[in-house]
Amino acid sequence: MNHGNVIISFDEVSFYYDHNKPILNESSFTVRENAKITIMGQNGAGKSTIFKLILGELKPTEGRVNILNKASIAIGLQVMPKKYFDLTVTEYFETAFDEKKYDIEKRVKDVLEVVNLTTAFDKKIKDFSGGQLARLLLAYALIQEPDILLLDEPTNNLDVDGINHLTGFLMGYEKTVIVISHDAGFLNSFTDGVLNLDVYTKKVEQYVGDYFDVIEQIAQQIEREQRKNAQLERNIQDRKDKVNFFSNKGGKMRRLASKLRDEVAEDEENMVDVRRDDKTIRPFVIPAQPWSEVVARISSVGIIHDHKRTAKKVQIKFFNSTRLQIVGPNGIGKSTLLRELALGENEGTSITPGVRVGYYQQDFAGLDFDETVYDSLLKISDDPSHERIYATAAHFLLTGEMIRNKIGSLSEGQKGLLCYARFVLQKPGILILDEPTNHINFRHIPIIAQAIQDYDGAIILVSHMPEFVEQITFNETLDLAGFLKK
């Protein structure tokens, strides 16, 4: 695809809420028309801040953000705002426009076809599954026909068909697209450039190439910088040794020592700041609550088809050794089943009294966003020591400064890591995991998969990430789509 004029430029942009904690520092980059760009960086590095600066929701502290000819911009959010939950589909899409659109139903029908979603227009937003909400969020951005499409974690909650459909759409989309995502395979299929936020320097590095090319470029850059510094360090030490020897001599030797000192100073100035790669969480263990009896039971599941829910009988008993994977397309009832089991909302599912439940909700609804990170960890821990709370938080890259902030101030990825820190302190008897890789940096995912694989309690899991699921051994699979064939 031919790229046109520069449509977005950041000119020496700095942004900070607090002068001592910059998010961006004199960052410059450009994005051309029709480009497909990925923003990558560690959780909390400022990726969403860049989106807000492009949208004009935030203003640079210093520098300029330039948008070509007031190009139109729309964003596909990663989480459905709760203010829309009680709206119907039609009412939801009406909020995308400043003026009334008399052909709104035709526009909605057309855009839902693009995202491969069939639904009744009078259905309430709160009644959709996580995967269906992801499609609605994308459609909401597309219906505005923007010149610049911003997508924030668009594959979260999508099944394989949904991801493939989105990938095909983006490859053929003839306008500018900027994506934040931790799904490396998805990104590599359409990306032609990367903006990398360095969480240490607070600058943006711009790369050309597909996603995996850029990862390799960064690795090579780190290796070159380390090699250069190693050579300079050897030269510096050699010259310092000679300075110490010659400085005690007289005449020409002393002058040579002075010259060597100048060379040492020059080499020290040429030392480069080695680009530090994203931090990855260290391996961890989720302790299991000892339990010798039945942990939980499922006697019926609700299957959603053609906008109707039908109860189907099953007989599943969970013991410590039970590892159940639930599969099926978006909207069939997977998340509903997990929620009903975890929260005791349906008599067809139950958890034995006394069993502690570790529940990862794909939208983090179980976290109190007004609570501090510290209080959230303290409340769930059976060891309320200050040192234990801080050490566990740090293990999941939640710093001492961050731990006193409200959960609502965390990035989505940091909220995900907080859930795993809570599991470590809680010592649950059963893990109920609904898309437990949502928002998580891909570097952390193998570590998390290993922790779940090593967990000794019962597990029930829903995930649309094959490379994650493949690392975990299951002894039972419940395919909800199979009930539609009976």
C-alpha cells in the first residue's frame, strides 16, 4: 500500500502529570496516511497516553501534536464504558454522532456485517458477551468512518474466527490504523511499522518493518550497544592502568599520562546508554488451598443461541486434580457460566463452602477501582505482613510508589498482574480464569502459563489464545457448541 502525506506528527512532545514522573520526554515521530502502525512498550509505559494525545483528550506539557487538515479520528476502546450498559444497540451507536442520523439502522447493519456480528438492535449492551462487546467497540469506531483508526487491544475476548476476520479487515483497510496490542501473531500479520515506548528513557523509537522484524532489530541493537560498551570499558581500563604507571615518571611520560587521561574521558563520554528491554515478571507459584473433597459442581450450563438461553444438563465434579477447559464461539455463554460458578448466581453450579475462589474476570469487574493496590492485596492475604504485601507486589512489577495508588489508576495490563499477585496471597482452592491473558504483555505469558500448569488446585479456564492454552495440561474439555448439534 502506498503511504501518503504525514497525517500525525509528534514534535518534541513531553507529557507528565507530575514534573518528577514524566510519561513522555521530548518524543518525536511521524505517521503517514494509510500506514498500519503498532505501538509497543511495557505495561504502564504510556501507550494509552499517546492515544489520548492524538485524540486531543490530553494536551502536551511541551512540544506539539500535529494532525493533518483536522483529520477525523475514532478509537476502538478495549473496555466497554459502563455508561452504555443500559442502552440498546441502536442507542449505543447513536452516541457515536453529534447529529441525529436518520439512516442509523442501515449504518449499524452494515458495520455489524464488517465485524461479523449478528444481533437484535433492541438488545441491551450489558447482555453481550466479552467477545461480542469487543466487536461492538470496533464497530463503534468504524461507523464513524475515521481517517485515523485507533485500536486499543482489539483482539481481547475475540475467538479465532473474530481475530481472523479483524486481521483481514485491517489488511484491506485503506486508511491509517494505529494499534495497541500484546498479540504478537496478530500484529505481525498487518503491521508495517512500530512505535516503541521506552519506559526508561520516556522516548519513542520508530522502526520500519513487520512486528517480528522490529523485535529482532531491537535485540540486535541491544547486542551492538553492549558490545560497544564492553570494548570501550576494556580501552578505558587499559589506559587507566597506563596512566597510573606513567604519572609517576617524569618528563615525556607525564605528558603521555595526561594525553591518556584525555582519551579515557573521551571514551567515557562515548559510552552509550544500553537500551533496556521490557522487564518480564519472574517465575512464581500460586499456592493451592488444601482440599480433599469435592471442590465444585456443575450440573447444568446455559447455551445461548439465536438470542435465547437454554439449560443443558451436565455432570462435572471438580477435585484438586480437575482441569477443565471450556471452548465455544463468542456469545455462546462461556463467561456467563464462569461468572455464575464463581459468584453463586445459578443453582446449576456450586462451589463447596469454605473453598477459596481465585477468579480472573476479563473486565476486572471483581476489583474495586477506588481501593488502593495495597488494600486490595492486604484484604485477600492470609499473611497480612507489610513486607509480604510489598514483596509480592514488586514480583509483579507493581512498585512501592504504585502500590499506594488506587487500582483505577493502573493500566489494564497492571490490573491483570495485580490479579495474579492476589492469587499468590490468597492461596485459592480453585482458579476460575476468564481470558487470563487479556491485556498482559506477551513477555509475561509463558511465565503465567507455567504458574497455572504447576498449580495444584482445580482449574476451569476460557481462553482464545492457543499458544497459551497449549502450555497447560487439561483432563477435561467442555465444548458448548457441541450442545447445538444434539
